[in-house]
Amino acid sequence: MLTYVSKRLGQSLLTIFLTVSTVFVLIRMAPGDPAYALAGPLASTGDLEKIRISMGLNEPLLTQYGIFLKDLGAGNIGKSYSFQAPALEVVMSRLPNTIFLAVLAILLAIVVAIPLGVWMAKRADTKRELGVNVLTIAGQSMPDFWIGIMLLTLFAVVFPIFPSSGFTSWSGVVLPVTTVAILQIALVSRMVRREVGTNMAAPYLTVARARGTGEQKLTWAYAMRNSSIPILTTLGTRFAGMLNGVVVVEVVFNWPGLGSLVVRALETRDYPLIQATVLVTSVLAVGVQLLIDLCYPLLDPRVRLGKVSVA
Amino acid sequence: MSVLEVRDLAVELMTTAGVIRAVDGISFSIDAGQTVTIIGESGSGKSTTAMGLLRLLPDDLAVISGHAVLDGVDVVTEPKKFAKLRGRSVALIPQDAMTALSPVHTIGRQLGEAIPRKGGASTADLNRRSVELLEQVRIPEPAVQLKKYPHQLSGGMLQRVLIAMALAVDPVLLVADEPTSALDVTVQAGILDLLMELQERTHVAILMITHDLGVARLVSDRIHVMKDGKFVESGEVEQIVEHPQTEYTKKLLAAVPKLGHWDGEPHHDALEAGPPSPYATDQQATVRQATSSQATTSPVTLNGAHP
């Protein structure tokens, strides 16, 4: 078990390193010039050159990468060009808002999607289930910015129940969280329906029913319990995805999280800020994935002790 | 006094292509302490009979009709009342032990669930009873096995666990749906011996479903030969084996491999290989009348019908 954990930990670190390195190269290959973005269209060629030298962008790519790694080792990612503050600090100040949004959205998704998915599995192919099924297809097909704008129009403009933007009170949380959660609910409930449906038809369930086990227990203790690994994996992947900043929704609702920050960082070619965001979000995403992997042995005895055997 | 009384039982399976009469008006009864075997090839409807009698076929897929009384409850007309009998007066020994237990729950947990809890029974009582049951089916080190998961036991051991589970409730009827088909031949004999010994002790009635004439011969009091959802021949074991009356039973007997010299010629009187198609031909399938028992359709087994 210990070797398994250390092996997975090593893989995680490698993933983070490769992600950060790839982004370092890619943003420098992309068109656009941070000096120009900072100084504006009226700056002279000489001024731009001076700014580039002060940012260290005149050096060859490999030298820049070497300096970046050295600084990273010392825990320094550089100063954001546009905020004129350490990039990591800027990211960390925005992070709680995104985590807050993601946690609320995933909790809402769990609370709604799991019972909904189980209900669909048990009522499969009835008329009412078909209706709900169509709704979930709609839910996963609608783009999130469109859902966001529709909710805004309906509940902030036509019926002004909730504020349209910002993060000032609890009522301001409702619309962004709902927007993010709708897609997750649609995806997760369909997934639960499929998994639980498969397990409800499994031979062991018929045998358990034959020995007089009650319907509730069959559903939750057997079918749901046996579906827990794929469901947890999906939830974890969705959650990690949300931590990367729910970009569009944050922009639509003017939510002060990582998503809106990274959009601004990209617009201004703020290399240190982009790198800091990528570093933080990749650490989080990989961390969540690691945590879920470590849960597998607890959920399925066949995965224990690093021996995977599917009977 | 018979434990199970079946008259004109029929099971119709709803499929996208139409209705299939998998079980077509069969009648039989089983007395306490007796073993009645339904034997037939794949697709004859024998497993559908067993699962239908236990009401374990999905309601939207299978329509059961006729008359079947088990322990005073009408299986056909009182499904709710009958559901309470499952795991009380009637128990199932399933076909494939390897898939018959939930992979993420321990043997002890699943066995414990089958044990009826009388008022004030503690966890220790439950544990003691579980160990006792595993001892009855001759599983070594029962206390250790209770903590194991299904994938840690062999198929033969799992089948013993399932028999223990079936016995936990003191049933009046055991439905054994091909209990040895998935097992190694050497293990089969042990399981059948165990079943016979337990029957002698508890006087439980057994409905045995099998395609294996050897098994039927060993355990049965009466045999019903099933083909296309109907009984083609019924009788005592010796009578069926020694003096088969119908052509089908004769072929079934001839299909049993024999030791000895082989002249290199194929068996001309052997049964056609493979299960019959549930839809006799495409044309017949489209014009078939759902309710007509004269329809020339062949039934399917439970496994074939399940999605």
C-alpha cells in the first residue's frame, strides 16, 4: 500500500511538472507580446525593448526556462505584470472564490443527481422517466454561458429575485452555482442511471432478492454500492475540472474567481500570472485525482493491496 | 400434502419482435422431501419456469398465468404476499455461483442477511448461526471464510455458501437452477451429495432444473422432460431412463456421451446442436398470434431473454 501511494505521488508530481513546462513553452509560442499589452499602442520600439529586457523576455527560450525553474525551486513564480504583485499571491487571493463555487456546485450535483439517477434506473423506460431523460440530455447539451444568461435574464432582470453579478451576499451565489450545477447534474444523473441500472440486472441482485432482501436495501446497499467507483470517479473528474475555474460562468456572473482571472491574464499576456494559475490548478486537479485513486481500495476489495483482479 | 402445486402454468415473454410463450401450460407438484427435476435443452423453458415460480422475472418483461400454489400462497395472483415468502419458505440456489454474490460485500454480511432475526438476536448470535450454517455445508474454517470476499473463494466453495444461505431460513422448497452447471465435474458430485444429505435431514422439497441427465438420474424422484415450453414426458426416474416413451426423450438419452469404442460415424440420432430459435422463422414471427398455444414458436431461456 505504501509503495502504491509513493508511486502515485511521484506520478502526480511528474504530471504537474510536465503541465507547467508545456504551458511555459506554449504561451511564449503563441502570438502576442506582453510588453505591447502593457505599454499600449503608443509606446515606441525602444520603450518596448526596454520593457522586454526588464521582464527577461529578450533571453533565449531555454535560458528563460532555466531561470523559471530556478525561481520555481525557490518558491518564486514572478510578479504579475498587470497587478504588479507576486503572481502566486494574486492567484491565492482568488482561489477561495472558485473553490467555494465548485464545492457548492458539486454538492448540489450530488444531492440532486444521485437520487435522480437511481429513480431513472428504477423507472427505466416509463413515460415519466423518458421525460426526465430528455431533460438531462437538454441539460448536458445547453452551453453553460447560455444557461447563465437565461437564468440572469429570468431571475435577475424579469423577476429581480437575485443580484445579477458579483459575490456580495448569499443570494448572489444562487445563480452561478445553479448554472454550474445544471451540466453536472445532467451528466452525473445519466451516469448513475446507467451504472445502477446495470447492477440492478446483475445476477447477485436477483439472488439477493430471492433471499428476501428488501427493495430499498437492494437499491442502495447493493446496486448503488457496486456502482460507487465509476460514480466517484466521474464526480472527482468533474470537480477537478471546476477547480480550473468555471471560466465562462465566472465571466458571465462577474465572479471573482480563477476563471475570470485567467481570462484577464491571457488578454494581457501576463506570463507569470498564467503560469501561477496553471501551477495552482494543476496541483489541485492532480491532488483530487490522487485522493480518489486512494479511495478505490476502500470501495472495492478486489483493488486492495495493489492487486487488480476483475472476476 | 404437496408443497408446490402447479397447474397450467404459462409464462409469456414480451420482446420487441412479439410475445413468446416460453412456458406453455405445464402442471406438476412436489411433496415434502421429494426432488422433482425438469430436464431439457437450452431454450426449453426450464429456467424460465423456475424464475417465474419465484416471481423473479421482471414484471414488464414476463407475464405469468395459470395456477401455482406454494405453501398456501398463490404465486400468480398474490405476488406481494409471495414476495414475503422468498427467503422464508422458498429459497433459490442459483446457476452461477461466481456472479451470485455481491463482489464488494463479505460472505458473512451476505449470509447474515439471509438469517431470519428473531427478537433480541445479537451480532454474536448471528455470527454463531453463520458459522453453524457454513459447517453444515462442510466449509473449512467457517469463521475465517465469513470475513472473506467472494473473489477470494472458489466456485465450489461459493456454491456451498449459497446453499448455506438457502438453508438459513428452513425453507419448505429449494429451487435449484442448474446448481452444478458452472462447476468442475469433481466438485459437482460433492455439491449434489451435500444437497441430498441436507434434504434427508431437513425434509425440504427440491425443484431441480438441469440439462444434465446424470444429475437428474442421481437426485430425482420424478422427472419432467421439457421441450418448447411443454412437458413431453413425465414419470419416475427409472421409467424415463429405462423406457422412454417419446422420440425426444430417446434422443436426449442418446445425447449422453458413452465410454467405449467409437466407430468414427457421427451420431445420426443426436439432437440438433444449439438452442432453437425463439422465433421459428421470420415469417412465422410476424404472423404469430400471441395467445395461441398452437403457435409454432420455440421458447427461450431466461438468460436468452434478459437484456
